[in-house]
Amino acid sequence: MDKYLIVGLGNPGMDYAGTRHNIGYMVLDAFAEASNIVFDDRRYGYVAETSLRGRKLFLLKPTTFMNLSGNAVRYWLNKENIDESRMLVVVDDLSLPLGTLRLKASGSAGTHNGLGHIQQLIGQQYPRLRVGIGNDFPRGSQVNYVLGNFEPSELEVLKPQIGVALEIIKSFVLAGVNITMNQYNKRKPVLPQPKEQNEGQPKEQNDGE
């Protein structure tokens, strides 16, 4: 049976739950819930296992903290003898607008510390799904921004996009990275429609003037 490793980057603990830096955790939590599976606390991470049309999937949320994510990734790749081309890392991205999804077959780590540590240990020839978190913060406030919680309005944008991210993960496993990139990378997030300003208020009467 072919094996795949799906990694959601983030930081463990309630202090980091729901923060922008933990969007990888959030996507994998949604995948596990939709698959009716649960995570176990295992070496270097929370791990859940499932199958998809004859493929074995390992979902990994590293507990090494973001800056040492490569330790968990390398261990589970080696333990399960999974090729790097069959690993997908789900990661937050400041350079993409909120909710934008971009799948890449490989690439540099940029300024992301989690990807940076993975790159140090196994190189950069592995697929990653970048999830845009936007960059609406004052200069010098990047750390506070990525470690801050999503606003309710941001979650409205993200919720349907997390559903699309689950589709992308499944397509990656079943169809491969190239077909999946062609199918999904041009999609833009569907933004919630603003409510009518006078919604729920009685309409003004036309006096005929």
C-alpha cells in the first residue's frame, strides 16, 4: 500500500490554538474530523492514520514547536519509509491574501522558520500547500500577528477555504501534485457577502415627492 505523510505545521498547546501560525494544525484537525479519526500523542507529534482508495495516510501535527518542525518530519518519513514526493506540508503564508491556497511541488523556505528547519534536514524538494493569512499588521509586529488569533471576520473567509484545502489534500494523494496544482491554484477564495446596511429594518415609505 502506498504511504503518504500529510504535515500540518503549528505549535502545540492551548496558548497557540486558533492562531494564524497554526493554520496547518487547523486544516489537519478538519481532515481528521471529516474522516472520523483522532490524533494520538506519539513521538515528535500528534499522529492520526487513515486510508484513501488504497493509499495509507499519516497525518502529523509536530509537537516540536515550529522552529524544530524538521525533526518530526524527518523522523516520520524515515519511520514509515515515505518518499519526500509523497509528503505534503500545510503551512501559513504571510505573502498570500487571507484564504488564498497555493500548492507547490518544491521551493525555498522563504522566511518561514518551520519550513526553514525542514529544509535544513531534508532539503526543499517536497510539496507544500501554502495557506494565506494576509499581512495586515504594523511594521515590526509580525511575530504578534502570526501568533495572534484569527478575527471572527477572518474565520468567515477561512472556513470554506479549509474545506477546499481538504479537497486539495485528497487530490494530491489520488491524482498527484501537478494535476492538483493545475486544478486548484487558479481558484480565488469566495469572500463572504457584506450584509445589507438596512437589513432587518423597515423600508422607508415613498411619499411620492
